[in-house]
Amino acid sequence: MGLTYAQSFLRSHITDKSSMMILERSPEKAATLATKGIGTVCNHPGDCLAGADLIILAVKPQDCPELFKSIRSYVKPDQVFLSIMAGVKITTICESLNVTKVIRAMPNLPAQIGMGMTAFTSSDEVTRLELVMVQNLINTTGKTIYVEKETAIDAATAISGSGPAYVFHFMNAMIQAAKGMGFSDSEAELLVSQTFKGAVDLYNKSDFNCTEWIARVASKGGTTEAAIASFVDSDVEKDIIAGAEAAFARAVDLGKVTSKVDGTQIERI
């Protein structure tokens, strides 16, 4: 996701590679990143952090204790931090790095193609100008929504963050059904992928809600009505809601597990 951000910022011309610095601890990955022409690649925090206005924390949540320990002595109180680490709370970042300006965001996978959905929030110390600056950056990956309460980030994790996997799960089931009805792999994939794309585009370009669209497709005694009746009998909607709630509960739990970095209590996975 860090690479996605860097490439999106450059592609939109909101910044240029002379202003981009990438900190990568792995020499092998650093060498690969250096060939992509997306900015200066560094393998030591002292080489880049001091000169940064915005620092994006884009590591796996379980790596945050090591990250905090390695960069804490190089960061400054007036720098803005954008974290896309799931489950790591703003207070954790502030206390672990001894900073105050932190923005926490939850993007999703379609950000890779500029079609992402990102929910974000911030600490009170982030100024309006700084918040707008960061929103303009993350807008390059798709749509954004600002939420007042940090708990909404965990909820967004369950809906938009994990959501693409739910869609792929449903698509895969439909692909298997199509193949069972005699279509080839490529035919089944085209039927399903174009159906999903068309349905979403239709939804976005109209004022009808999902229930109204179902009613417009499902004629009395028809094929769609038979399928929807089967879904209702199997409580598919209830299962989907339960799945999203399970993801939300897990997101909340991830933020409760703690450890210490330099004596500071922090959450981690």
C-alpha cells in the first residue's frame, strides 16, 4: 500500500519524485524500489526523516513496535504522521513517537487502480490546512470520507477495508455456479465480472437504492425472484451482516493487544 500511495501521488502530479523519500529496511527491496523512479530510497531513518513534512507509516501492524523504536529519535514534534496500520490507535502512535499530529486512515485494495475507498480521522492537533493537504494526497487513490470518531476506522475496516474480499467471495461462488451450468472458465469469469461492474455502475448513476433495484429486476414468478427467495430462505443477508460484524470485532480486538517500546505501552497485533 505504501508503494501504491507513492505511485498515485506521482501519477496525479500532486508531488514529484524529488520530494518523495522511501524508507526500506530490506536491502533487496530497497534495490528494487530504486529502479522504479519514485523517489530517493533510504535504508536508515536518519537519511530521510528529519527533512520530511509528512511521514506515512505503511508497515504491517505487527511490525510497529520495531518501527517506532527505530525512528523515534529522528522524528520531530511538528511533523504530520499518516498511519495506514490496521488496529494501531492514534494515542499509541503519539505516545510511542512523542508526537501529536497523527492522521489514521484505512484504505482498501482498489486504491491500487485509483478506485479505493479510504476512511480517515485525526488527532486534534492536526490543523485544517494539514488535514486538507493529506486528504488531497489520499484522494489520488479514490474516494475518501472523514470520520469524527476513531472507532469508525475499525468499522470502515470491516466494511470497505475487508469488503473487496467479500465481493470476490460472492463472485467466486457465482463463477462456480456458471461453470456448473456449462460455461467455460473464461466465459464464467466474463459473465460474472461484467455483471458486477454493470450493476455497480447502474447503482452509482441512479437514485434507486438496492431494494428498489432488486424489485425492478425481479419480476413476479421469474428467475430472479426464485434466486432471491432462495437467498432469503438461507438467511444469506444475515450471514453477510454477521461476517462484517465479525470483521469489526476482530479490528477492535487487534487494537487491544499491547506491548512496550522503550517503556511506552502500545497496541500491536
